[in-house]
Amino acid sequence: MTELKEHVMPEIAIDDATPTCRLVGAGAESSGKQGHQCTPGISAQSVGARRINLQIVRIPPDGRGQAHKHDRHETAIYVLSGESGMWYGERLEQHLIARAGEFLYIPANMPHLPYNLSVSESCVAVIARTDPNDQESVVLLSELGGAHGP
């Protein structure tokens, strides 16, 4: 069984100890590598999560993140309020708009650059990622930073 676990998720060390349920409050909001305001929830750091990270992200009015990708990790987003535009693709050549009440999926290693469409309201979303760590898989893509404005 251990061989199968290591084959399926080789980058994550599997501990055979039995995990338990944990209840945590939201952590203090801080700025993530990619320029968003992040409120940590479930992670390796908060509860010892092994394969998932759950947090709230806020993009301030007229705010924009930095071009980045999440190395080897998928991301699922549910927009709670506001609207976010996102450029994505190898050269950020594709675009979409995510609105409150919509889900968004970002495959592993997909370059993307999110921004808030509103100049007066924050865009707030719940984000789940297959990386249990808070920021380790974030890879900034400075070479794409000038794409689509400052």
C-alpha cells in the first residue's frame, strides 16, 4: 500500500498516523506571494493537512495579483462576492470573468493573473488547493508581469 501511495502522490510524504478532526478559526489576513490578501484556514501549518489547503482570498478594489502558477497543484475557487477577471495560459493569452456564485477551476502549472473588476468593492473567494502548504507551490512569473497592464 505504501508503494501505491508514493506512486500516486510522490511529492508528499505519507505519514501512517491516524489523523483526527480539527476545528480552527480563520487566521489573520496577510499578503500572499502573488499579491492577494489571504486568510488562512485549513493547511499543513494549521491542522497538519496532507493534501489540501483551504483559505479565503480577497482582491481589493481595483487590485491585481502578480502573474503566477501553482507548481504541480490544482486550484478550485468559489467566488463569494464581487467579480474577478483572470488572464491565463502560457502567455496569458486567454481571459475569463468569475462572478459571485460561480466556481472556477485552475489546472496545475497553469499561468494566471487575476484582478478585481471593481474600483469600489473587494472580490472575495474561497480557494481550495491540492498543496497543503500556505504558499510553497506559488511560482511567480515575472516574465509575464507586464502583460495586460502594470
